[in-house]
Amino acid sequence: MNFELTSEQQMLRDTVRNFSEKELKPVVEKHAAAKQAIPKETIQGLLKKSIPLGILGNVTPEKDGGAGLDYLTWGLMYEQIERAIAAVIMISSGVTHSISEWGTPEQKKRYLPGLLNADLIGCTGITEPNVGSNPAMIQTRAVRKGDEYVLNGNKIFITNATIADVAIVVASTDPSKGAKGLTRFIVDKSISPFQTRPIETLGGMGTLGELVFEDCRVPAENRLGNEGDGLRVTLKGFQAARCFVALGAIHLAQAAINASIKYAQERSQFGKPIGSFQLIQEMIADMIAETEAARLLAYRGLSLVDMGIRCTTETSIAKFYATEAAVRVTSKAVQIHGAYGLTTEYPVERLFREARMLTIPDGTTQIQKLIVGRDVLGLSAFAS
């Protein structure tokens, strides 16, 4: 196995890191201190600044206007981005990728330019109030009426819900077929209005919310793919998504390590820096080891995605290990900072809150472990 990055990968990673430190971090920290969500227009301005770096185009093919990156290279870049902005990019660019891969020429022409230049922001509606880890049981209905589908239902805990212009929504077009009756739709808010409701969370500052569809009329031409393909295509996208959630957790863990090293070098007790204490050094060593292990698991997962290999086990391991590791690492960072770690004067309390959130989305830790158990044992713990 070759663990060396190419010179281009190193350059892209370092360039995005510098961009994030200079342009994104001050904005994120400003709004975090004020306990305010970052306004949509501010987010769009930051995304537009990132366009020359290929951040928005990432893995979308060049023929569709994207950067044409492989998943691993994009993952190296994604890891460097401040999480509050990275989450927006991950979800919105996921909409871009889906339309690029499954959309008609007309759909691509209508939506890709706006998504790629940040004039449009996308979200994906899968989770529902009564349906979380079992998307096959989705209850949102889409009924064909002439040249339209009429959508009714709710989607909840949707990243970008509060700022999205376009949503890819999974709905049932034939409940009698169960999972095989699910279909995806491009719901354009400008022509198919839907309601949104923000959801306050532990991490704060996010775009999380609820989508409400009440007799929402979607042109039949906005169906994405064939009727009944919704679940299969959605599950395929989970493999890469798990790795990107893992990388978001790794970003937080690395930030906690950096803050802890700085604090341990500067803070003195008993006449010497606390970094010279053996137990402080042990905690930092453990933090680094866990973060490096998580990073390698995420990179392996993305490498397998690039090779087109089915990798549910590997990506589930990456997701649950990295997010749980980030909770442990950021918790140790709070401990190293002592009482100051509990205050908003230092970043570690925010990093801990944000890390704790990431064990839930895109499949909880427990769901990921059940996926691994099913794959290796050949026995499913899920209801048949």
C-alpha cells in the first residue's frame, strides 16, 4: 500500500487549508461567539470565493462543469474546511453529483450551473419524523396527476433545509411496492414551493431544519431517474457520505489537538508548562493516535469508492470509528484545558459539542455497527 500523497494532492490540500484558515474560520468563529447561524448570503459569498479551488465542483465530471476530482483527493481537501461550511458544501454538492449522474440533459442545463456557482444551494430530503435509519419505510407520497406529481409529507433533520433553493426528495410513488416504490424528485422551491422550519441543535450555527410538503406540485420532468429507483440510488450514495462525515469529525479532532498542544505549551502550573506532565502527554498521544487511525480509515473508504468496489463495511467502520474518536479526542481537549475548557473563551467546548453531533447523522454509530455485523456474519439484525 502506498500512503504517499501526490504533489498535486498535497498542493490542493494545503491551498484549501490556507483558504479555510483565512476566509472561513474567522466567519465561523464570529458567528459561533454570537451563537448565531451564518446568514445564507454570507455562506454564498464564501462559497463563491472557493470556486477557483474546485471545492464546489469536486467530483462532478468536467463535462458537466465540475472539477472532475477523484473522491480521495476531494476528501483530502474536504478535511481542511471549517465544518459549518463543509456541511453545507457536502450536502449541496451531493445534489450536484446526483443531477450530474442521474439527471436528464434538460435537468443538468437547468440546475448544474447554479449549483456550481453557488447561486443555488441544495439539500436532500430522506429522513422523516417517523423514519430514520430505515429509508425503505418512507411515508412521503408523490401522486402522479397529469404532467405533475403532488408531494405530501415531512422531512426532518435536513442539513441546508433553512437555506436550500433545490431539494432532492425521496418519496413513495407506489406504497404497495414498499422499498421498490420509492422515487427521487428535484423539488425547485421557485416553482414548487415548500415550507421549512429551523431546528436548534447541540452544535448550533447549523442549517438543520424540517421540510414540509403540502400538495407540493412538482413537474413530471423533475423526476430524477426512473420510478422505483429511489432507494437503490440513495443507498449507493451513503458509502461516500459516511466517509465525508468521518472527515468532518477528523477536522474537529485535529483542531482539538492543535488547541491542546498550544495550551499545554503556554499554560504553567507548579512552575512549568503543563505539557511537561506525563499524564498530559499521554492524553495528547492518545488523541493523535485515534485521529490518525480515523484518518486512515476514511481515506481507505474513499479509495475503495474510487475503485468502484462495494465497501459498506469499510465506510461504516470509518464513520462510526471517526465520529466516536472525535468525541473522545475533543473530550480530552476539554480536560487538558481544565476549567477554561468549559468556557467559550477557548474553542474546545464548541469542538466537543460539534463532535458529539456527528455520531448521529448518516446512520448512528449503532446502525453502522449492525451493518458491519450483517456484512461479516451474513446475519441481519434488521427486521426482514
